[in-house]
Amino acid sequence: MVQLQELQVIEHKNLRVLTTAQLAASLDTNGKVITRNFQRNKNRYQQGIHYFALTGEELRKFKTERQNDASIKHAAVLYLWTEQGVWLHTKSINTNQAHQAIQALIESYFSITNKTKEPQTLAISFEQFEQLGRRVDALEQLAKNATLHTGEQARLRKAVGARVNELTADKGAQKKLYSSLYAALYERYGVGSYRDIKQYQLQEALRFVEKWRG
């Protein structure tokens, strides 16, 4: 496990973050485990909250500023993990070492402010740590059960309409395709209305509509 004083401080959008390599070293694992956990639970992670994904010019600039970091040299997409993202990874790994590591990271890495650059100790007992974990679980459950809001419903309806128009211009045939496509959505997500599809399922539902052939 890497010593915290060995961690190079990285900030992105005024937040302290860790690269996948830094996170893996801190949790006494390897980058493949971090990547695999992320891919398996991707619906639980929100970009801009749990992580940032650098590509293109943003990634090139990041690499230029850290030319001595061999771990990011060949990355086509670079993930930077926020404090919230580290929490989720720790829950996936779920070892005593990981729990100890996240507490140490909070106290000695993430708690340092951008203005003073001086450490501010966050006193937290194991009981408080467990309570925080339960609160995170409860919030994740609420997010998982949240259904599409009005704007997302409109986005899905628009995607359905666009797909039907792509498949045929015949008005009579379109009516049947609308019914068939909505029925396919209801069956796929086990709902009685597209409004009951969960928010975290929206992107997948949009891809499903885009590829649907009738």
C-alpha cells in the first residue's frame, strides 16, 4: 500500500482527485481491479461527481503537465476519481485495508483545502465511518429507484419518434411501430409505462431505441 506522503497531489476543476494508478496503490490493489469494478457497476457512477474522464485536448494538456508519470503515458481515456468515487470503489473492494485506506485518504489527502494547501484533520471514528457508509447506501438506493423526470421522459419520446420515422414514412405503419417499440421498452424494463423507467437506465434505453428494428 502506497504511503500518503508519496501521493502526488492532483487537482481537477478545483477538486482533489486520484488517477486509477494512485487509487489502486492506495487501496493495495491494481488498476485492473479498479477498472473491472467500475465497468461492472458503471450505472452507480456519475461523471462529474464520482469521476472525470479526460480525452482529447484536455487529456493531452494533463499529460503535458505530468510528463514523468509513466502510468498515464499511453492512456486514451484517463479517469480521475473524486472523494465520492473513491468511496464507491472502497465499497466494491470491501476489505479492512480498503476501509483503512479511505479513512486515511479523507484525513490526509481530500481534506486539504485548495486555498491553504494545509491539512485539516477530519476526526472520524469507525462507528461514524459505518454510519457514513449506510447513508451512502441509502442515497444510492434512492437514486436507483428514481424514475424519469419530465425532461427525460420527453427525451425518450423524442428518440422513439425519431426511430419510428427512420424505419418508415408510412403513417399507418408508424402507428403499429410506435405500439411495438413502447411494448418492447415495457418488456425490457418490466414497467407499465415508459415514465416508470429508472433514471439510471435512460442511456441504455436510448441505445435500445436507437438499435431497435421492429
